[in-house]
Amino acid sequence: MVDTDSGWDGRGGRGSRVTRNTGGARPAEPIPGRRVAAVSLVALAALATGCEPGAATGAQDTPPPARPTQAAAPSPARTAPVTGDAKPRTAPPPSPSASTAAPAPTPSPDATTARPAPEPSTAPPPRVLMRTGSESDRVRELQARLRQIGHFGRNPTGYYGSVTADAVRSFQAKRSLPVTGSTDEVTWRRLLAMTRVPTAAELRPPTERPVAAPDERCLKGRVLCISKNSRTLAWMIDGKVVSAMDVRFGSEYTPTREGVFEVFWKSRDHVSTLYDTPMPYALFFSGGQAVHYSADFAANGYGGASHGCVNVRDKKKVAALFDQVRTGDKVVVYW
């Protein structure tokens, strides 16, 4: 074997000694520089195995996933992570501190459990029984019941108009119900629970509006007692109401006169010579002003006005009134 000196001074300070094998003799031991390099490679291999501080202490909730090593061949069975010496070993028993340590505090259910969002209601809306435009005996009952508790200020007509819708809204708002103006099943049940069954007189009163309290001048004799406030006419004999009916009056330009008068002329099939308008069953009480039937009032209601006369829209009632009233009977028009 031949040695070749490459600058090594025998103290391992600089360079390296190269040994050549010349004939099958046992190779020389590696020089210190190569030994350091081999140790470094072993350390790098150990780091590549995934060993971490505290990995075997049991303090983690779940073990970290194993990382593949760069070793040549895996061992058949692996009981513990590979340590820095690249040899398998048995995992040490847990330390006393790890086994006796207090358990981590359990978070409260409110902090860890998400509360589910409220689900939208899938229940169908209550069925509507009556609405604007409806006309029936049930509408008449609805109006009578609403009037019992002060939400409907008129007499029942059986027609569901804007006045009835407003009355239903008032009732719904006071009872914290959905304010729609239509009468659904919930609104109807609540109203039935708060009211009584209407009487025949409540269901079919003689006028749309309640008859006003009679003026004191109407309490004696035979009197046509006409209230501008309630827009009603009451035919009274000695303080008792014989019949009542809805009426309307003249406009602000042709007002109906107020005061105490007498019937001075009756004309069953009268026609106005001034306006060329039919005035059936006319009972004249002041100049050209008279109580008579009005087809316009019957068709359009209070949307119009007369030229000063007292219009009646119920033809049968005014026809019966015409037959009962006599010339000279008193007429009282008041607020």
C-alpha cells in the first residue's frame, strides 16, 4: 500500500490522506474528516424521519401523521418513531407529569354548539273568508258583530266595501293580528269569541246608519223627523218610530233648509219642471223642496247630492210613507 501525502500534517488540521488499495488488503479506516461527514448524514437522516420534541409525551389530542423516511428499507414492525441514532426503539412510558396533569377544560355547549337558525314557517296563511267586494249574509253578520264592539259605525248592509275593510283593519290592529282589511279564519274566530249572535233587528235595521235620537220637536204628533247628522228620516207618531229610512240632502250650493215645516202638497208621480227630473212620491214641505224617491241615490249612494230635496233610496219604504203621511203633518229638519 502506498501513501500519498496531500498536505496533511499529522494533526488533522488541513487536507486529507488518500489511501489506495493495491492488492486486496483490508481498507484503511476513514480519516476523521470523512467520519464527521458521515455523522452529519446520520443526523440529517434522523431529522428526515419526522421526530419532534414531545411527540411521545401523549399531550396532543391526535398523533401527528408519520412522514416517510429516506432509509433504505422499512423494518417489518415499527413501535416507536425513529430517533436520532436511526435505530427503532420502544416508546417510553408516559411521564408522571403527563398522566397526572389536569384535563383540559371542556368548553360549554353554548360556546361549541352552533345554534340552528330558526326555520321559516311553512304553514299556509289563513284562508280568507270575506274581502272587499264580497256580498252575503255572512258579511252582514260581520258588520253587526263589529258594530257591537264599536268598530263599525253604521247599520249592516251585507256589502263588504271600504268602510267594512277599515273596520276590520281597526279590529285587527287592536288585537295584534295582521292588518289586511280582509276577514280571514283567524280574524273571524277572534271576532266570534268576543261578540254575541246578532238579533234580527241588528242584522236588518231600517237604515244604513243608526237612527239619531229624535229632536224634542219630534216627540208629539205626526212628524217626519229628519236628521242631517245621522242622514236618516224617522216617521214618528206621538214619540214612537213607525218607520225609518236613509236620506241624503242638497249640496253646499243648494242646501236643504232646516227648521219646522208642514207637508203642504203630495204628488205621487211628480216630475221637476226646473230640472226635468222624476220625483216620485213627493211630499213638499218648503217651496220646491220635498221628500221623494231618488233613483240616483239608489244607484250611487252618498257620492252625489240633491238640489235641496230630501232624497230617499228605498222605493218601497217611501211609497208606504207617502200613503201614510197627510197634508198638514209636521216636518222637522235638524242637525
